[in-house]
Amino acid sequence: MRCSGEFSSGDVFFCFSITYRRPPFNVPQYSEYQFFLYQTITEQRETGNTFDQIAEWLNKKGYLSVRGKKFKGNHVHSIVKKKRLKDDKLGRDYPEVRSDFSLEVVDKTILMSEFELDFQR
């Protein structure tokens, strides 16, 4: 390390912080029945049915909601919406954030002189 035209022993440390975000790992998983309902609703939507028509179709087939109730159009829409939001959240990439940059210099001459004093005792 060079300081004021003289060389001395020392260490230079480049310090910084990295913040890394990740999707949550503790997201509750869908039950088989919930996933079946989602797939069925999606298939019905692909055929051009509205949410109200799908709710009526599910009720005619005897399917009940996860809580054991009859379907309504807004409930069918909610199932699709929540699954889509959950999938988006799990698939999102978060960039690293680097911050708090600093450069620290440790002058070893002070450390070595104290070490030599302790060593000579």
C-alpha cells in the first residue's frame, strides 16, 4: 500500500451489501380438488363459456366449492384470478440490489508493532 510516497504494509477491504429477494417458499399448495376445479374452469373458459355459465355447469354436475357451497360466477372468477396471481408471484424474478459501498484500509504496521511487543514479553 502506498501512502504519502512511502510504502507500508496494510490490507484494503472493499465492502458492500447485497440484498437478494426471492419468491416465498411457504406458499400453501393447492389440494387435488382445488387444482381439478381450476383445470375444469380453464377448460370451460377455452370453449367460450362465461363465469356464470361455468358456475351453472359445475352446479349441475354436482360439484361444490372447497367450502362445500354452490358456485356463483364471481366465485369461479376468483378461483382463476387467485391462481394466476399466485403463479405470477412465484415466477417473478427479483434483481439483486447492491448498496453501502465502502473502502476500508487496515494499517498493519500498528498491528505488527503491537504483536512484536506481545511476542517479546
